[in-house]
Amino acid sequence: MDHRLNIVLIVGSAPDAVRVKDWDLSAFTSCVVINNAWQLTEDWDYLIYPEDFPPDRLPSPQILANKKVITAKEFVPEQNHFGGFVYAGGTMAFTAGYWALGFLKPDVIAYLGCDMVYPKEAADQSHFYGNGAADPLRADITLQSLEAKSVRLMAIAQMNQCDVVNLSELPESRLMFSRSSLTQLLDKSLSSLSSSLTSRLDKNLVNKALDKEETYSYMAPTGRYWEVLNEFDPIKLREIDDLWLNSLVK
């Protein structure tokens, strides 16, 4: 009999994330909320946020008493272990994934509310709490292709025996992970997970992308890659992004 999967839920702030309010999160091993997403449910375990997150948006000390907060002190070493911020993409959706992969060692990472799509017609409702800054869309050398960065996370996760799925019901997403409903996810067995890990990526192209990363050796050990941008060539990063995108078997 398959053991119970270690499933980590990562919740972002897209309008679609409000669905988590109606879910029984006891089926998940852990729930990681990003930035303001702690407001959506009381049943989260970890709150992860960047150094520039406004202190007045943090939960009260009473709420935090039985929770765990993940800051740069915790997530920078984990993300560096998986290649660093320049290659992984400098936005919290990916940082949360790499931190969870390294620290929580899940069988499955499930994303909700992290599609990073900001329709112009919904400009006044870009996030569940109203209008917010579209952080992933800022001009950033590490975020030239959000799709490529999502494929990279999926590949690195699979190399660590972890599947990554997207629970979003939105028609569009920048995440290239397989879509799953909550029911399908919770019905997943270890054997079905094992088969899915080998089905979507071209291993040869994955290895080429990783070899390019190692060759260029673009690292910012502190996590503050924006302080050393002159060390990184955007053309070479696009070359690596293209390899990641082409590694995804359509």
C-alpha cells in the first residue's frame, strides 16, 4: 500500500486563491502562504516573505504565536542549494517552491493563486485583496521568462522525487506545471506520482540547461542579485531559458 503523500500547498495572492477558504487543509502535510496570503486561511503553517515586505502587513503576534515565519535567513540558503536566484527567478512564488522543496522535502508541491497573470480588464483586482504591485512582471534580468523558470522548478523538483502541480482554475497561467483539481491531487498515489515524474521533460535538454548554468556560474550568495547585475548577461540567461522551455514535452 502506498504511504500517505507529503503534499505541500503553496498559496499566493491571485484572486483565484480565495478558493482555499473553503478547503479542508488537513489533507495537506503543510501549507505555505506567501506575503499577504496568510489572510485567506487560519490553517497555514509557514509564512514566507521577502526582505522588503512591509512590516504592517504581517500577522499580529497572537496569530504568529503558533506559526512559523520564513525570511531570507531561511530561504536564501535553500534557494542557493538549488542554483541560486539568478537561475531560479527572483520572485517569491519560485522562492517558496525551492524553499519547500529543500526544507519540507515533499512528494508533491501544489500551487494555488500563483499564476502571475494580470489581465488589464481586472486592473482593480489584481490580487485577492484588491490592486497590488505585479511583482513578477517588473523589469528583472532573472524574470525574462516566467514560463521557463517554472519549467526549471519542475525539473529540479523531479530530480528530487517531487511532482509540482497547479490547482488554479484560471484559463491562463505562467506556470507550466500540470493542472490538477483538488480531488485529483488528493487521490494521487505514490505509484501514479512515480510515473508522472518521467513523462513531461526531455532529460537531454534538462542536462544541457544545467550544464549551461554551471558553465556561466551566475550566483549571488546573499540572494541580493540586483546588487551585482553587471555580472550577468541577459542574452546568456535567455539562452538558458530557451533550453528550459524546449525541454518541456508538449
